Amino acid sequence: MDKEISKELENAINARKLMVSEHMPLVISLDSDGDSYPHVVIAPIVSEGDAVGAIMIMSRDTDIGESEVMLARTSAHFLADQLVV
């Protein structure tokens, strides 16, 4: 919170679509320190047309499966619904 995010993560959120690293070359680092996670699912939180954040499930060594994808997608939709006034 109140920390800068990497350009790759910002681009993924602004794309407004679910991304899974197993389906594309995508290595996300959370900040400029360079810690990277090659296994990532990113589900943007889109509220009233604005990308306001993302749910991310990350791993350095375990593949992302269908259950992680569904969990991220469902969580992002839930939070987006909570942000609508």
C-alpha cells in the first residue's frame, strides 16, 4: 500500500484482462527491488470502468492451475462489486 509498482504490473492492470504467466511470457516484479515471480495470475479489479487494482497469486516455483485462476477472478469480481456505491 502506498508503494510504487513495477511498470510490467501497471501495464497488466491497465490491460483490464486476466493474465496467466503459463500462457504468455510474463515475469512480474512487485517493485524496483527486482524480486520476480515467474508463475503469476493477475486479475484486474475493474470498478465502474476504472482499473483500481488487481488480485495476484504468485509463486516462484509452483505452476498456476485452474483453481488459482478461478480464485483470482472471483476475488477481483467480488472486490469490484464492493467498490460500487
